[in-house]
Amino acid sequence: MMTFSEAEIIAAAGLNPDADPHIDPMRSETAQRRLRNLVEILNKVKARFGSATLAFAWYRSEAMLGLSGKTAMKLVREGRAGEAIASVDAVDAGFHN
């Protein structure tokens, strides 16, 4: 079970909760895509780290192999989640970038 605040998740997905006070930042197409990407990546790496908390820390802070030293969080924010997911899958398959 993940126990992160809404603010932490919004920040990790690169969303701006203050963009428009009349629009829920979690309902836009971009927000939904980024949140799905965040969850997919966390689900893929959770077993490596033994907990959602450690997986979330990795997502936010550890540079990914072969991706210019960018974290999964940075790639999701840039709309490059597919590259992060492919890298995770390659590491899981025993290949390294």
C-alpha cells in the first residue's frame, strides 16, 4: 500500500496544482497520462526495492542507465515515460543500456 500525500504525487508527476484554480489538475489528459506512467513504473520496480516507499525514492532520485543521467521522474515530466519504462524492462530482462 502506498502512503504518499497528494502533493508528493502531483510533484512526482510534474503537475502544477496552482495552474488554474477552476480546473482539477488531476483530471487533464496530460495529468492522467503522467499518473498512469508513474504508477506503471513504480509497479515495475517495487519488487526490486521491497517497498513502494523505496521504489518512489528511486523514481525521484536515481539516474537511469543510458538516459543522460535523468531520473524516471524527470523523464515522465518531459513526456518520455516510454524510455524510462523500456529501460526498466531492459534491466529486468538482464540487458543494460
